[in-house]
Amino acid sequence: MLEGPKVSQSELAKRFGVSQPQICRIIKNKERILSEWHRNGDPERKRKREGKDAALEAALLRWVEGARATELPVGRPLLQLRARHLARPEPEPSGGWLARLGARHGITGKKPPAEKGDAEQPTAEHWAGTVLPGLLRSYTPAEIFTCGETAVLLPAGAPGQGESPGERLTLLLCANATGSEKVPLRAVGDSPRPRCLWGVNLEQMPWSYRAGSLAGLTAPLFAEWLREFNEGKRRQGKSVLLLLAKHEAHPYLQLSNVRMVFVPPATALAQPLDRGIASDLKGHYRRRLLRWLPAERGAGQPSLLDVLHMLAQAWGDVHPGLIASCFRAAGFTPDASAEAVSLTSATGLLSREQLERDGDPVEADGDEGMAEDAGELAAVPPCPSEREVWRSLATLRRYLECQATSPDLFQAFYELEDAVHMVSAG
């Protein structure tokens, strides 16, 4: 009506039953009012009411936009759960507040309508058969990486965590197609500053720890990891391909040395991590957890720090041959039909036969020692008990945690600890 034949403000005021100053204000703010109307999710809405918590509403809307960008349907239960997390420690938002928020911004549980170009996107089958092989041919197997998350449960009552049972850690795993490079674990827990990590030189650990909402990986945490991964490749002078699933916690970043490619959702379950890499890691972790001996170590349940070391050891136990086979099974290598790599156990640790053979010369010298002076024999310290050995190892590990200058030092320590385990198990 404002764009039609010129009508006086007084005539408009009489026609709509409002005052003339109100018509004047509407005309003056026409552009702003139209802009807000176009952004409004409900075109029938006549009054502009803001929510009581503008910051929470803005954060929730940003999360909804991210979920829609990854083609995730945003239903009422998921929206309520996310609002509860964002509102902590404030009272939980009511159902009425969420309903009014959805009405104001057109939030429903349905997937957003497809855009015009969506029909032209390749199907999952076409992507796996045509697009993926073209990507893989541009890189060597050692330059093809995949990453993803998995969760592990913490022991009940582990120091450094809360008292509620069933608490977990989210692990970010990343490895290349040959298994020759396993990126150090990134663990995400619920506690922002665990007491057991105080005094630890976190920059030199063979793992890293971050705190996230409900111990889950968030987009900012993943973006931080991506930049660190890219910086590492930049220092090495390498350019790599990173294949990953499309997810709200996986933002796309334009990186200098890492090319991110999202796998279509229909093929997400066929990724290498789900082919056996994550389950093998969990098996090694459970084995090390069961091997924890409170009586010999003189301690209770393993702390979060102990668990992080166990997980780093378990990640090291995952054999490169297994990783390469999982990549081939998922079709994530240039030649997926290559012969399977042998999955024999790693030989980095000494076997019991080697340990016993290495001890033979010491036992042979024992006969000559019997002829030594009795005073010298009295000066020989007694064989330490297993508890004393574990306490000594704990002291050595703490020293490395505080003073280590390289994460590689822990690999040598892990091998020493495994060797002690093999001796004590015999």
C-alpha cells in the first residue's frame, strides 16, 4: 500500500484504526521492519517479541544452523537436550519457551527443503565409484588419512573424574592408509581441570586432553585439532588428503596442507575406523585395564592420567597391517585389491624367550659369585618385590610427565612397562 498511489498518513491512520505518529514511525522504519519480517520463520506473526534469554536463543539458533548445514533433522527432543546443555548452570528451559522459539524461527523436526543444486549432487554410489578413485589417485597411500571419534568408558570411581558411574572419554583417532602414521590421541572429557593432570607437562605427552560438553567433541575443539594437524603437515612439507564423515562437530576449514573431503552419509558406516580400527583399540585398552593390579601397585582404581597413558599404549598396539587392511576394505586406497598385509603381532617388545635368554649370562656368573667374600654378598641388595617395582615405575613415569622433552620418551617407557608385565606374569 505504501508503494501504490500516494495516500496521506492521516488517511492510513483512519483506515487501520491507529494513530498518525504510529504510521509515521512505520514508514520511517520500513526497511528494517521488512528485513525482520523476511528473516522471521512465521510469516503470519504480527508481533515482534524477544525471548527472555537472548544469549541462549542466539547460541541455540547458531547450533540449529550448523545442524541444518550438515543435513541433520532437528527434532524437539534433540533441541531440548541441546538447550539444556547450553543453559547450564541456569535452570532448564521450559517446553513452552522452546515451542515459542520454534514458532518464531520456523524450527521443525523435518529436514530443510533441498536447494535447487542438491539434485545435481552425486549419489553415494557414484561418489564411491567415480569421485573417490579420482581423489585417491592424486595421493600416495601414506598421504591419505581418515579421522573420526569413538568413546571409551572410564573405570568406576577413577580419580580425576566425578563420582557418577559410566563416565566416558571421547577419542579423536586419525591414521593414514599404510598405518605408518598414527596421529597422537586427542581425548575429550567432562572435567576442565582434572587434579591428576596438575604439574604434568601436557605439551610433551603422547596424547592430548581437552574438556567438552558431556565429554563430547565440539566444532571449536575439532577446528583446533585440524589447525594443529595442518601445522604439523606444513612443518613436514607434506600435503595430505583427510577423509571424514559429515557431522555438526566437523566444520570445514580451508587449510594450506590438508584437503578435507566429506564422505557421503550413505557410506559413513564403511569408513576404516568402523571396519575394525576403533574396536581393536578398545580391545587393547580393555586388556591393559584388566591388567591393572591394585595390590601390586599399591593404588586403587586407575586415575584419568593412568587411563590416558593406557589409551596411548593401546593406540600404539594397533598394528599398521590392520589399519592398512581396514582402509582397503573401505575402498580408501588407490589399489583396494592389493594383497592383505599380515596381521601378526608387533615385535617391538621382547618375548619371554628373549628375556630368559638375555638373563642366562647373569645366571652363569652366579656360580663365580658364590666364591666372593661374605661381606660383599651381604652388601648385595635383595630382589625388590613387585609392589616396589611398580612404585619405582610410577616414580619414573611421574618424572617423565613433569620433565620430558619429547613424547618419544614415553614409547621407551611403555616398552619397559610391558616388559615388566611379561616378567611378573610368568
